[in-house]
Amino acid sequence: MLKDADFKPVYASGRNEPSDFFIEALTNSINFDLGLGYFRSTGFKVLAVGFARFLINGGRMRFIINDSLVDKDKNAILEGQKDELDEQYEQRLLSDLEDLAKTLTKRDKHFFNCLSWLISSERLQVIAVKPRKNKVGIVHHKFGIFTDENLNQAAFNGSVNFSQYALQYNVETLWTEYSWVTGGISKERIDEMIQLFEETWNGTSEAVRVIPIEKIKVAINNRFPQKKLKELVEEECRLADEVIKEYKSRGSDPSKVEEVLRSLTEKYRSGQSGTLSVSSKNEALSKWRHQDKAVSKFLESERGILNMATGTGKTRTALRICSQLIEHGSIDSIIISCDGTDLLEQWYRQLIILVIESDLNWSILRQYGIHKESERFRNDSDNKILLTSRLQLHLGMSDINTDEGKKTLLIHDEIHKLGSHGNQKRLDGLSNEVRYRLGLSATPEREYDQSGTDFINRHIGPIIFEFGLDKAIERGILSPFDYQPVSYRLTPNDRSRLKQVYKRRAASLKSGEPMTDEEFWTAISKVYKTSEGKIPAFREFISSNLHLLDKCIIFVETKEYGEEILDIVHQFKTDFHSYFGGDDSEILSRFSNGQIDCLLTCHRLSEGIDIPSLNTVILVSSSRAQLETIQRIGRCLRLDPNNPNKTANVMDFVRENNEDNNSFPNADEERMQFLSSLSSIKPKDDHGQ
């Protein structure tokens, strides 16, 4: 506890070192709010022991920084803002104090992964500020407040920036205040610091304004391409404005809401304008009638999951539910939660259309990335929509009372992710007062995780409507596809790697710290996913089927393994690229508009990407879980307005089962049976029932 630490009233270099204060305060607290001038991640290096203990104790930080960062720090922060939390990485990181301290000491790949994790896990939240009234000065605060679990507080004000040079080499001074000290004005001074911090953090300060992290200039030679960023932001705004303008001009008749939405969606998927012809209107209504059933089912049930295949209009259906509940006066607030900035931005644009079309006097608030508006929602949720990342959902739901909950709609997109251990811990019980709860997913069950599935059912409800890939293909909503399974055999080195996994398992059991079943099967699975035997099989098959590399995504397990696949692709293709964590998102834009013909990636594109012209998905790496397979093949099943007779292609690798002397199908063969069955489905002329 802070109260038990041996703090000094003043810390000055050469006497009581400022770094000693920080380490002692970090070790004994669980919250750290810091308002400072310059932030450099080298500060973690000097205070590594203190920060390691702070994080293992569950500590969380909020940093206010000025508009100067070095390139690596900025990239790590931005990467953390867009990536979802890797809970296995978190568990490994926090399992050993000494290893965590070592990680924080070295500015290598692992350190910057850790910095990104701090951001994605919200252990560290960062905002950047500039002076509100001038363009010359900088924000130069240097103060902070530590709080322990008993709400004792230790605060400081002084000259120290957060950097190795400031903490280790400079001559610096800190003046400190402690909330438990009686007979002085320490408590009043701490309260003033807290007020200053919160005003700045919430954007209500008269002196400073908050700016997006991506707009921060890079300190090294100021070479950050501001012009390029500005152009991207302007383009995003322009597209949103075009959608709003077109919707106003064409959507005045409420009976045409569905027609306009569908037309706009097809326009922005294909990059072309166009409307639905009168002759196709009845056909379109027939194809999409499952949405009417889904809306009716939810309004009747009030809670539950719509299990709808990718591309069948889950978002559109949810917006129709929102519109009807608002029209009937059943709700006066909406909370929408999902993972990933790209998906959240898609939702934001659709919500703008909803508000305009319904002529609503509602506000759309956001809590993700640079947007920090959940507190405004908590203070007054009437006629407001909160769009939030799943990691920050608890911030907007923590104070919902019974009366508010009766008129609230909670929507979870990609609900299969809701059941993770971290979400269970953060969100359990928070939706109890919410009357309307809607879950959306193509595959809501969490395979091999009954606890997670049970949590989803408690938090939202059961599956109340299903419209799967088979029905979507049959009705002509998704493209049919040809399935190309390619057989491969394990190499001697693959078998050696498998034996090593079994040896590690035996050794861990002997040491008294046995591998968990999950750890064991994950290790086994990785050997299969990165089998050397797939390399020659891929080379032989693709050399005779080069058309599959046109408008193609190749999914691999690791970047290193992907390089071997790229070497083969390079023999036949020149316009290809890899797309992994840390790569420029412009690569994806170039792929979307046809500048790149073939893309090699791993998990990042399993969800969210929408490229109708995509023809082929190659599954070099595949999970046993059917969820991942459905998401990945769904990338190429979207209809292409420029290719009305499109038939997609799915290429897959299947391990020969006779190698295992096993009469039961292995995971590859189970997937082959599933995909073979799906590929046999063709659209029906009458679009079925």
C-alpha cells in the first residue's frame, strides 16, 4: 500500500533520486495518471522493476502526452489501438515478474510487442494534446497521481519527462504530496491535480485540445508523411459525405429504405454507382426476405442471437431492429460493441445513415481508438448511440440502472468473441438490467469452449434465427465455389518436430509442471499448419492452376513460413504482397482496388475484409475450428457486380490419413468433408424458400 511506503517530501537528483519515487509508487499502486511533456518508451527501461510489479498487480495507466513521438513508439501505440487483445500473450507476459521486467528493459521486437499489448489491453491509455490557442508552444505538464486499492494517493509535480535520459541522466526535481498526510494542504493539492488531469483527459480544458495519435509528428527529423495521412483522412470524410448526400437525395421514401441501402452497399463494394432496376426489385426482395424473419423473431424474443452467414446482411438487419424499436418508442439508447477499428468504422458510417434516414435527433458517441466518449454516454444516455470496442464496453455499461436498462438495446457484433475469459471477467453481470440484447455472428458457438458459449447465452441469449452459408449460396446471396483439396505428406523433419512436442510434454509432466491439453494440442497443430510437406504440394498444384493466383488471398500460419510460399508465388506472379501485423494498411487498399493481385496473410484478414472481386482463398493454414474456416472462405464468396456469373475457388491442404494408421478422419479430412458438401450447393432459380 502507498501509505506503508517510505516516501520523501522532495526527490532531487543526487539526493533522493526521482526514479526511486516512481518505482516505490508503482510497486504499491494499481492506477497511475500521468500528465507530461515528452513521452519516450525508454522510460519503461529505467523503471522496469516497478512497472513489472505494477502490471502483475493489475495496474492501469492513463498518459497525457504532447504532440511528439519517435517512430517506433508511435507505430507500437497505433498497432495496439487497432489490434484485438491476445489473451494467451497476456497470460505469458504476466506469469513471471523477472521475465516481464527483462522485456521492459530491452528495446527489441518483444518490447514493442509489449507496448502494443499495453495499449490493446487498455493497461495503458494515451491521448495527445496541443495548446488550444496557439500553434507555436507545446504542452509541458509534468505531474502525476498514483492510487492504491484503498484509494490512498501519492502525487508529484516537477521537471521530469518520461524518458531514459530524464530519469537516468538529467538533474531533475520532484515535489510530492500524500493524501494520508494530515495538518497540511496535500489533499487539496492532489484534488487540484486530479481536476487538471480529468479536464485535459476529457477535452474540457480551456488550455489544450486533444489530437489523434496518428497526427502526432515524429520527432526524428520530422519525416512523418503528414500530407499522406491528411489525404487519407480527407478521403474517408469525402466518402462518408457522399453516402449521406446520396441517401438524402434517394432515400426520402421510407418504403425504399432497403433498396437504397442495398444499392449503396453494392456501390461502395464495387467502387461504382448504380441503382436496382425495377425488374430486379421483386427478385431482391425475395432474396433478402430472411431479414424480415430475423427482425420479427428478435422483436418477439427481445433477446437472442441471429446466426447469419457472412454477406447475408447481419448489420442491415440489426439497423432495421434499431429503427423499429426507436419508432415504437421502446428504446432511447443503443450500445453497439465489436472488435477492430475497421469494423467499428463500418458501423459508424451505417449509423450515420440510420440517424439521417429516420430523421432522429440522436447523437452517436464512440469509445475506441482516439475516441473517448463513454463518460458522456454514462452521464446522459437519452437519445444516444454508444459505439464501442469490446475491450472498453464495460466503461459504458457500468452504471446502467433498471429504468435505463428497460429502454436500452445492446448489440454485440461477431459475438463468438464475447466468450473469452477476459470478456467474461469484465462484462459478467453488466447486461442484467438491459431488456433488449442482440447478438450477431456467422458462427456464434465457441468450439471447444463450453464455458465461453454458456457465457454468451447468459449475456445475450440463445440462437433465435439461423440462415447459414448453404441457404445463402442456394438463394444466390453468396457465390457458389469450387473446392480444390490438395493432398500432402509429412516430411521426416515434420515427424521429428512432432516427436519433440511429445518429449516436451513428457518432460513437463516429469518436472511437476505438465503442459495443459490446450498447450499440447496447440503445439501439435502448429507443426501441421507449418508442415514442410505442404511446400512441394503447393508448388506442384499451383504450377498447373495459375489462374487461382488471380485476385487471391493465401492464409498462412506464420510470417516465416509465408516467406517460403511467397518464393513459389514469385515464380509465377509479380503483383503480389504480404500483409502481416505492422504492415501499412495501404497494402490492403491497393489489393482492394486491383493494384495487387495476390495477397499472403495470416489471421488479420479472417474477418472484416470485403472485396467482391476476390476469386480465390488458399488455406495453407487452417484451424480445426469451423468458425475460422467459414470466416476465411467467406472472404471470396461475396457477389461481384462486375462478374454476375462468379464462381469462387477454395484451395485447401489435406494430410493423408493413412500415415497415422487411423481409421477416424483427421481434422483436415473433417474440413474437407464440410467444404466438399458446401461446394456442391448451387443457386436455385426460384431462390428456394
